[in-house]
Amino acid sequence: MVNKITSLAEYLQKYQESVADPEGFWEKIAESHYWHKKWDKVLDWYFEGENAPNVNWFVNAKVNITENIFERNMFMRKDQVALIWEPNDPEEKEIKLTYGELFEKVKQFANALLKIGIKKGDRVAIYLPMVPELTIAMLACARIGAIHSIVFAGFSATALADRVNDATCNIIITSDGAHRGTKTIPLKAVVDEAVAKCPSVDYTVVLNRTGEAVDMVEGRDFWWHDFIKGVGTENKAEVMDAEDILFILYTSGSTGKPKGVVHSTGGYMVYAEYTFKNVFQYSDGDIYWCTADIGWVTGHSYIVYGPLLTGATSVMFEGVPTWPDAGRFWQVVDKYKVNQFYTAPTAIRALLAQGNEWVTKYDLSSLKVLGTVGEPINEEAWRWYHDLVGKGRCPIVDTWWQTETGGIMITPLAGITPTKPSLATLPLPGIQPILVDPEGNELKGNSQEGILCIKYPWPGMLRTTYGDHKRCYQTYFSTYRGLYLTGDGAKRDEEGYYRIIGRIDDVINVSGHRIGTAEVEDAINQHPKVNESAVVGYPHDIKGSGIYAYVICEDLSDTEMETIEEEIRDTVSKFIGPIAKPDKIQIVNGLPKTRSGKIMRRILRKIGEGDATNLGDTSTLLDPGVVEEIISGAKVSVKR
Ligand code: PRX
């Protein structure tokens, strides 16, 4: 397979090459893609200066990413399965779509979008469960040059509306409902509530998935099957500039509302394919399964774009790991003879807690590679995954990356890089990580711990934050001039291997989902009885981090006191979604603040961790008594 590294020596050599001559390195890789017109220059960039960051890969090149998935692969793979869809209910029949079949569906949906006037550059919101139509819709957008903005179907109407409005989407593609385990979630009803607050939305397209009753507005809402009825499949791909936007994906940061991370076409395409085939060491004919939801970046890059560009067979799963029982993942691995399996540490920890027999009852001998993503994996989970699931013979790729990076950055190459439990190991070729101290001084050499930054552009990196380029600079490039700030702390060990410690900002990784504390506070503060709140993360056995909210309320009656915590959780669910519900809520009379009014979260974090004996310097607090009160007065409500 072209551009696939096959040995450690080759990796080391490629890494050296990629640092010595990044442009030359990526140029060679990009040669294997299909371009309408090649670049005038490989890279144009600065992280600092007027209108920074400015990152242009494959300058003036013309391309369409779907031609690289379909036309480029069609000769070899027309009848090869591209997508295997495993439904929520194991009794329901799976769907397998070959490259040829998927292509027809993508072109047809692309034509249907064109027919109602969606065109290059328009923003299309997609709010769908994990069904094949989600992949079809996103690729249809890419086909016509419309920008997809996929919103995870667990977000609330308010969160959806915020994202749709920020990107002024013209259309939302959704379904009547979603199946998740035993639950049916009414997605169209959520969309209806959102659309009422979204003046830019002219249309919705509604897939019939669950069959429940929905309200359809004449002229605005179309059933998916009516929308494509009689629409042909002849379609010529829109020719895109390499730097035209491919998609927007919203993600949380330490401040303000979620940002629309913008990825452009050419660089993302090259990076998604290169990282996929190298990290997972995918070989022709392998069956690859990433359990993520396409609503997150992992699904974008490693269910859809990376695998399909490579010509892989990619499994897409609608359900949850624990339904009908805790053996579901392994049953599906056995059913399709999955070779590469990629999931989140949270899922591993949750399944580990259910006992080994769920794993041992299935034949997992097809597995060759195991992957993790989204949060640090603790050693116990790593060993269980390695020893029990992989029977000690499958390398684990602990892949570190972010929505902003577009693809995997620091990771072992499966079976090539020697691994150590809980370490993401080494950067991929083309990636130049550095550790800095809080003042921004580079910490050179091995055995260092600091703030992880990247000092040179890579093709998959974000280009801007939608509609607010200054915010992109402010968030990622202003703290340490000339460096991309990841927001993570990391250690480099004596061998130069990286261990990711976790976020250094006010972002919490809950079950591998990124949640901004400020967003949760804003949601909590919407409750009419809440005056103020402060949210921190605390260590959680399964989720990695849990959400701990300290809340100041107006005077509450005894009956109000009994229900306030549940009401707060419901409020968060309403404004963000169930994933952001606080695990612990403590009603307090005051918060530890400095004289300038800043909440000292460091102290709240310590209390949340159960380590109140070592609070450090509290002398700058306006009222040190507040801390004692929080520690002793604790009435903590724990989510069931
Ligand atoms: O803190 C890091 C953590 O997830 C953050 C990025 O979250 P998101 O943009 O939602 O993307 C998640 C999937 C790529 C990072 O800043 N993270 C991601 N992978 C790892 C990780 N932490 C430790 N180890 C990892 N392998």
C-alpha cells in the first residue's frame, strides 16, 4: 500500500525527513491523490503576524475529496464493501454498501441537495443517529462543496440551535428519532424546537428511522425518501480549492460558547488517509471498526474520511456497548471478523467492570490491532484490553489528537513502535511537538514535563474558528508566540516517549467528550433559583473525569431543597445535553474568590478530588472561611 511505513527504521527515517523538509515530505504523499490541478506551492504559513494564523497547504491546488474516495478507488473496489452498518438492535439486519453502491447514494443525495438550491459554500447541519444516511449526507455535501456541520445527536435543541445559528446553516438533515439501547430519542422534535430559533433554516430533510409520529411542516420539511425520489445519480463533483472549507465541527474550550473548528479540503484529505493507514497498519481486505459517533471528530476522520479514502471496509455501529448486554462489542467483532478495533478508554473501563466472561465467550481471533482515543488510558484498563481482548498479541495504539488537529498526532504505529502502557509514545512523521514551561521556554531533551505545543503546521490542522478568526488566534496561538497550544499537559520520558497528562485549562474530558466548565456553568445559571456556580472536573473511575458543580442558590424552601439538584441536572440537559449533566452537585453559600473576584478553581478541584488537606496558598482569598464551609458543610448530591 502506497505511503505505508512498514518498520521502525523506516518510521525513524521518515520522521527525520519530515522535520528536515516538511514540504517535500508531504508533497510526496499528496502525489498519490487525485487532483484536478496540482499546487503552485506546498505550504504558505505563519502563526504570528497580520491576520494570523495563516496556513495554506497545497496552494491553488484543485480537488474534490469524494473523487478520492470514489472515482480513485472505483476501478479496484467497486464491489468491495465500503461500509458495514450494524444496527442498534442485533435482531435487525445489517446493511453492507459497496463502494459502487455508496457512490450511487452519495451522488443521488448530492443531486437532491442541488435541486433545492444548496450550493458550494452553503452550510448544512446534520443531526442524525449513526445510520448509513449520516455518511451519505456528509459525503454528498463534500461532493457539491457544501460545508457539513455535524452536530452529535445527543445535544439539546438549544445546543443545536446555537451551532446552526453560528454557522447560519440553510438546512438540517435529521431523522424522526434515534435508537440507543432501549431508548428511542425523538430527534425531529428536537429539531423543530431548534428551528424555531434558527432564522437561516429553510429546509429540513427527515429520515424515517424509528417510525414515530412527527410534525412535518409543508414546504419546509421533506421525508428523505421523498427528497430523493426520482433524482438521478449522474453527478460531477464540484471542483474545490484545496483550502476551501470541507467541514465545521463545534468543540468546547475554556471560555465562551463552543467554537466552530474549520477544516479545509486538501490538507485534511492527505492527513486523514496517511494517518489512518499508518497508525492502524490497515491492509487490503481488513475489516476496521471505530466505535465513535460521527458527531465527534473521531468519527469524521476515522469512520468516514480516513478509511474510505484508503479504500477500507469501515464498520459503523448505531448502538451502545452495553445493550443488549456487555458483550455487544465483542459479539460484533466476532460477527464481522473485525481486524482493527478503535474505541475510548471509558468504554474499556465500563466493560472491564462487567467481568471477563463477556469477552471470553466470543471468538476475537480476527483482531490484529486495538486502538484508544479521547482521554488518557489508565494502566489497569490498558492491561485488560491488551491481555484479555487482544490476548496479548495485538498492539495497542494509544492515539493522542484533538478536533483541531484533524487527525492523530502522537501514537504508536501498530506493531511497529514498541508500546508502553498509558503512553501515546511518538509523534507521527510531520508532527513537531514541543514541551514548554508556563513562560513558554522550550523544555529540551528527555525526562521533561510541560505544556504540549506544536511548532510547525501539518496538513490536517484547523485553519480558523468559523466566523471569528481572531478567536482562533487568541485561543491557540497567542499564549506562546509562534506555537500551536494544545491545551494539554504532557511528559516526555527518558526515551522521548510522550505521556499525555490531561487538560491544563478549564476543559473536562468526560467519557472522552470534551466539555467546557464555563458552558456547564452558563447552563446551570439558567435555573431561576441559581445565583452562581463553579464547575470543575474530578477523577471518576469509569468516565475518567466527572463533573462537580458547586452552586449558590437563592433562599430555598425545604421542598425546593429536595428537588433542586435534579432540576439543575435537567437544566443542563436542556441547554447542552445529557452528557454534560453534573455527576456531583454541592449547594454552597459562597465560592472561594480572590479579591479581584476570580474563582479559585484550584481549591475547588482539590476539594472535588477529596484532597482538602493540601489546598496551598489561600491567603489571597477574599473570605477564607468559605473554604472551611464548603469542606465541612458538604451536602453533595450524586447522580444515580
Ligand atoms: O485532552 C486531550 C484528550 O482529548 C482532547 C481532545 O478532545 P477532542 O477534541 O474532543 O478530540 C477527542 C478525540 C480526538 C485532548 O486535548 N485526548 C485525546 N486523545 C487522548 C487524549 N488524552 C490522553 N490520551 C489520548 N490518547
